[in-house]
Amino acid sequence: MSPRATPAGAGEESSSRPPGQEQTASRSAAANRRAPGRRARAAERVVLAPGLSAAETHSHTLASDGMVTAAQLVRAAAAIGLSVISITDHDTLSPLAEAIEVGAALGVDVVQGEEVTCSFPPGIHVVATYIERPIRMHMSIEDTVDAIHDAGGLAVIAHPFMPTWFASIGGGRLRKLLETRSLDGIEVRHTAPMMPGGWRALDAFCAAHRERVGALMAAGDSHFGVHDLGRLVTVFPGRGAADLRRAIEARTTSPLRGVSPPGPPVSMRLGQQRRSMIELNLKRFRGDVGGGGPAAAAGDGVRR
């Protein structure tokens, strides 16, 4: 393991900090300085020790509530030095044929995935990655994890311990889940809001349940491509999608703070909120997404 990639929960000091502050990826010198008189800055890149690579394991496209195409996400990933990106749209599979072709040319493996909404309340989110078919939404979290595994995928808990009623899982419900199921991974560092002490509580929970929470991962939950991709990444030994899967299964991943993109303009943020709160929910209501059947399988391939 590189000294630049320390697992969350490795110490009391790191666990009390905001997401990813315990370690930061090295960056090229050109990425950290701005030439005099130039307004544009060079793209930052995640630079790791030899033998290690970085992945974004949670990202969104126009297929759900993202603001970019899958191919645009792949180009953004290549620009900052990621070797794997998992496309995980809400309750649907994004078309990936073009993205896989672009990734092959740029050295970025594309993994097919889905961010699955479990039953209400509270609509917990589980990231399904390396799947070959869509997973039906609004099942219990136990049934969701089983369905992901039945589809050949890995089940990762998305943005746990958020101080919200919706989309996240707290310690009590997660403890109950682990009584009967084992997970493949958990986002121990994410970009969602957290209360003071939340990171410390999450790290303590993962340390106490290390055998069943799976790999310790970080995810940027990108919706805006170059504007937000790579803020948090998962570091793993090896290079491509197959190596990432082996690392998750062997629990040899590490969460890492990545780059600091400038963020999207206000108009883009507002557009994303409209897509998330109105358009995506209309798709769910009409049955355009979330069914988990063949009609929802828009994906065109999986990198293993």
C-alpha cells in the first residue's frame, strides 16, 4: 500500500476530519501552479506510487440525473489520471458503447453499474457495480444486495451516515443488515453532507464490523464531469477494471482525496436539481427506469 493512501479509520485523528482530508493525492507540479497572466489552469492529475491506480466508482450521466454523457465522463477521467470509472446511474443502466470505445483509446476501463434505490422508507441507496443487467428498485436492502450478487455484481453502500431521512443508511439499520448479509464495499469517504462527528462514527462502525462491511472505498458521486470528477477516488493495486474488482473482493482498496475541480456553474447546478427532483422522478413514476427488466437494460457491455 502506498504511503499516500491511508485507509479511513486507521486512526482517531484522521477519522475526525472531513472527507478525504486524511490523505491527498500527489499532483504534478504543472497542475499546482498557474502561469503569470493566464486565467486557465492546467488540469490536476492524481499521481500515485508505481503499481497503484485510482478509480471513480460512483458517477452519473444524462441517463438519470447527471449533466454529461458517459463518454464525457470517460474523457474527464482520462484527463485527471484515473484508470477506471464506474457509471452508476439511478435505477437504470446508461448506454455505454461509445464510452467503452473512448475509454479503450484513452486507457480508461468502463464498468457498468447502477445506483439502486431501496424501498421506502427511507430509500437507501446501494451502488451495484460489475452488473450485466439492471436491478429493480424499491426492494428491501437485503433483497437488493441479493439481486446484485445474483446479477454477478458487487454491492457497495452509498454515502452512509448522512443526516437525512432519504437515500442513506445509519448505524442501526446497517448493523441489522450485516446480521444476515455481507457487503462488498462501503463508501467510507463521500461528498454528501455529514454532521460533526459523522466521519468518526462511520470509521468506528467500519472498524467494529470490518469482516462484513467489505472494502473501504471513496467516491466522488460525479454528476458534472470535468466540473466535479475525481474529488474522492478509490486507490487499488493494479491497473484496470479486473484489478479493481479483485482489490474490492480482497479488501485491498484505500479511500483517497483526489483533485480539486472548479465546480459547475450555477446554471448547471440548477439544471441538475431539476433533473434529479422532477425529471428522474417522472421517469420512475412512468416506469421508464427502476423496473429491472430487459427493457431497462440500456447498457451495451461490461468491462471485467
